[in-house]
Amino acid sequence: MGNEMRGQFFGLALIPAAVLALIGIVGVIIMIIGMRRWWRKQESVDVGTLVTADDITSNDGNEKEEMSVRDAVDLPKHMWTAKLLRVFIYLLVAAFAWLLCGLVWFDYLPIGAGIPITTIFLWICWFFILPYHDDVPLVEAVNSFSLANAKIWFLHKVGVAYRKIKSRPYLFFIGCVVQFILIFIACFFGEGMCVLDQPMAVSTRFMRRNNPPTCAGPTPCHIYLTYSEDPTTSIFINFHIAGTLLSSGQVYYDTTSHAASTSMSDYAYNQSSVALGPEYYELQRTIHYAHLTGLTPGTTYYFRAGRGSDLSKEKSFRTPPLTSPYNFASGGDMGVSDIMKNLSILAAREDPLFVTVGGDLSYADGMFTCYPRWDQWLDIWESVMVDTAGRYIPMILSLGNHEAGGYEAPPEDIPFYSQWFPQNGDGTQKNRKTYHYHQFGSEMAFIVLDSAINLAPSDPGQMAFLESALALPVSKRFTTYHVPLYPSVRSYDGSINIEERENWGPLFDKYNLTISFENHDHYYKRTKRMVNSVEDPHGTTYIGDGCWGAVARQGSGDPTRFYLEKIEATEHYLRVDITSNSTTVSATNLNGTVFDQTTV
């Protein structure tokens, strides 16, 4: 269940522990070296001896002096060293306890194990530290230790600790209770932590338990549409139902509205859904998809989805026509901010056939504990991604690093994305790839690639797919993916960028790719038409860089790069108008102003 981003947040959370540990380790070493050097100087007084076996095995029940030298040497002026040593030891103990709590916070250690392990650790430390609340015994304990007498020294300290605790049991008991309470509070209220970006937010399992459920009620809590390989004749209807009953739902659909009808038999068609169980135990819901096929191009369909009699209100969508003109919207790096919502409202008003999102949808960072962020994202999408005729707008999605929590992540580290958004194959989860194509008649093909989020750009399977998809018999070819070949902000020489240019670039050039929609950099850019990283009037335009909700990185772009034609730090979406002989891309900002436009 681990992933790169969760590890990064775990590392950030442990920075205080690391600082405490570093200070503690360095301090303990310095104090011990200083104390032992000072003590060796006092041995010349020769008025006492170190601890002996007789001292330890005495049965008179009275604690003996460990070192008679305490009466002959002026110890008090050196007690500041012991005080500092005690402080540094406390820092080390606190750092390790913080580490154990951090493992619970980020679900690396179950709370049922984390609380007792951390508590027992503190109790053991408390057992040994308590006898040395005085400075002189601590000095003697440090200086009486050697490898030769380690066993005797340890047994003696256990005996000393026991006698001290026996003489003051209330102090030891109160300390143990306080430590348990503190550890319980830290673990119980902090476990299952979710840390989010775009916008920044933190939640814990306790907070999620006490918030209203993100999916409730008998009717579907989410309904959204994704495309399969032939969007003109098929579509995936996806919906979520609260509860863990793993049984199929149903989608009723027709080319005529039956919104006022109470009988589902009025709908001409119906399709059973496939039900999938939740990937995470906090998710008390089932995920459903129904693959509708045999649809008529350029047609509006009306549908209801749900299970049994618990059906949604009537929704609608339209299938793309086989020929242009039409338009779609494109962008990436969304999140759930007001910026994302407002740009989405503007885009929906332009009646796009569909929307492509090139990764970093919700910014849940591949963390199972962050599933409410996906609910937030879907809530916004469903509420605003409706065209002016009230029809749901389907989506084509690619994978971003904030879906996986990093790069080249295994499938188990990419929760929710593949299960919730079927886009290829027969729809079954095991057959879903992170790369797929969508062919719109003989006019256009839209190809989605995986830019090292799950698979390397050079992955043989992906490369073979890319060539076959580019070879489809269409007049216009588009691609989208997350990490750009030609970045506006990040380094041109990044390892993923280079790998993409070396492997994908030649195929883009070979098949005359029309436009490539790139993302990831939180900027706007439009390149010159490029072939093999050289400007060419017949080359491909690379456009976008992902800023549909994510805050633009002001002043971070480099306008001097040889391949850039236009660059601007602004949040935006792209409207793409398709005609039989041209493609026009218009970049629109939050004000609804088209600030850049190009026609290919």
C-alpha cells in the first residue's frame, strides 16, 4: 500500500524527529566523552573504586555507594554535564517515539500495534531513566560502564532502577499513565493521515469518521461517463452505490426522454452493470460500470442508473458524430480549487463533445486515505461538466504523478484510478491499460499515453500500441499524456523528457501527429512546429502544460527556449475546434478571454 508520495509526506512528518534525534545523538556522544575524560582525571585521587561484584550481589537490601570517589571529588561543579546528558537522552527517546507514531499516522504500522509498541518503549525508557533523576548517579552510571563489565553493569542498573521505583511507585505509575495517554491521543487522532495539495489539506481517519459520509443513500452518489475505443457507438456509464452489497446494477437508456415515467420498461434498452468491491476498507461502497454498445453516432441518449428501484434521476449524453465540425476541451493538473471549478464552468458553456484531462485530476497522491478528495473532484465534475442542453460531458483521462504518488509506480500504488475510470478493453479492471486510444470515425484518433507514471515511455508494449494507434486510418491524430516532451518550466534535459523525445518523438514525426496536449508544468505554452527537436513547418505543435486548476508557477517559465512560440503563467483550458481541413486551439483564461490561438 506504500507509494512514493506517502513516503515523502512521512519523511516530512519525521523531520522534527530527525532533528531531535540528531541533536540527541551528537549531544549524548559529546557529553559522555566529556564526562568520561573528566572522570579519568579524577582517578588519580584514588580514594575509591569502581563498582564491584560484591556491590551488586549484596543481600543486605540497602543500596550501596557505586563509587566512593563521590565523597572525595568535587562533583557539583560538573553536574551541568549530567543535566545536559539527561536532556539529550530525553530528546532521543522523544525522537524514536515520534517515529513510531509517524508509522501509525501514515498506515505503515496498524494502530493496534503502534500504541502498545510505542507505550512499552516509553515505559522501558522510563524504568531506566527514573533512577537517574539525580545528577551524581547519572555521572557514576556513565563512567562505571565498560565492555568488560557490561553484563554486571546492566544487572546492577536494573536492580538500582527497581529499588528506586519501589521506593517511589506513585511517580513511576503516574509517568506510565501519562505516557500511555499521550501516545493514545497522538495515534488515535493522527492515524490514517492524508496530506493533500491543490489546495493544501490534511485529514485523519478520526476526522473522516466524524464527517458526513462521502457516499450515502440508496441511489448512486456519483454518475460520470468515460469513453471506450469507439466513442461514436459506445460509452461507459460509471456510478457508485453506498454499501458493500456486491450485486449488479442496471442502466436504462433510450433516445427519447422518459423523465416523467415511473416504469423503466418505457426505456427501449437496458444494460447490467459490473459491480466492483472497494479497494480500501474505509470506502463503504461498490463501484459500477455499464458498457453501452451499439449506439448511434451523433445522437442524444437519456438514461437512469442504479440498483433495483433505487435509480438516479434521468441524465443524458450525446454520442459524437462521424464527421466534423465539433469541438472538445483539453487540459490537465486540476485539483478541487475554485480555479478548477470556474474554468470547468467556462469550458462546459462551450458545449464540448468531451474533455481530455492529462493527469493530476484530484491530487489524491496515490494515498488510499485520501479517497474523499476523489469524491470532491467528482462532485465538482458532475455539477458543472454539463453542456448547455443539460447533457453530461464524457471524459478521456491520462495518468499523472499525483494519481500514483510518484513515477513508475506499480498498479497497487495507483488506487481508484483504474477501477473508477474504465477507458479501454472490455472494461474489466485486470484488462485496463494506462495507455489507450479513442477513434472518432475516419476523421480523428485521440491517443492517451503513460509518461513514466506506471510504465516507462520506452515500454515495449506501450511502444507497439503507440505505433498501431498512430497508424489508424484517420486524417487527424492527437495525443495526451502528463510529462511533456517540451517543458515550459522543468528542465528540458529531464530523464523522462529525454526518454519521451527519443522513443515517442520519431513515431510522432513518422505519422505526422497533428497536436500533442502536454501537462505537468502548471503553465501555458505553445511550441513551434517540431520535427526531431527542430522547427519544421510540417511538424507537430506541443501545447498546454497543465494549468486547469493548479496555481500557475509565476515567473518560472523560460521564454528563451528554442522550441517555444508562446508562453504565459496563467490558469487556462483549451478549446479545440475540429473541421474537415483544420484544427484550431484556443487558450482561455479565468476571465473567459482567449489569450492565445493557433490553427493547424
